[in-house]
Amino acid sequence: MPRRVLTGRVISDRSDKTIAVLVERRFRHPLMKKTVRESKRYQVHDVGNTAHTGDIVRIRECAPVSKTKSWELLEVATAR
């Protein structure tokens, strides 16, 4: 099964080897026909502590690293 790859913005890098990433998606509401924004927060494993708050990053689904982390950092797409 392929691993999902998402793009989002780092909203917290306080923890060691962990970042919090906010991924936002837009879709058209089926009934209201209006564009809706929906966001979700992911805990991501960052081994080298390379990403910082405000960076745009790409993350990939992986095997669970801890209770809340099952995503890993692929790359820092844009630095702040």
C-alpha cells in the first residue's frame, strides 16, 4: 500500500525530534456548493530537528514511532 504524502506548515517545534504540522485541505461542500477549508494537526517525527515554526514541509505516513506519531518528515520545502 502506498504511503500518503502531505504538505503542511509547522506550527510547533518545541519537542525534541517532534514537530506539529497543520495540514489544510479545501473542498467543495456537497450541499452548500461553497468552498470549505478543513485543517488537521499531525505529530511528525523529525530526527535531525531540521524544521522550525513557519516552515512549509512535506510529510509521509510511516509505521508508528510513538503513541501519537505515525508520520515522518520528508523534506523542508520552504524555509521561513
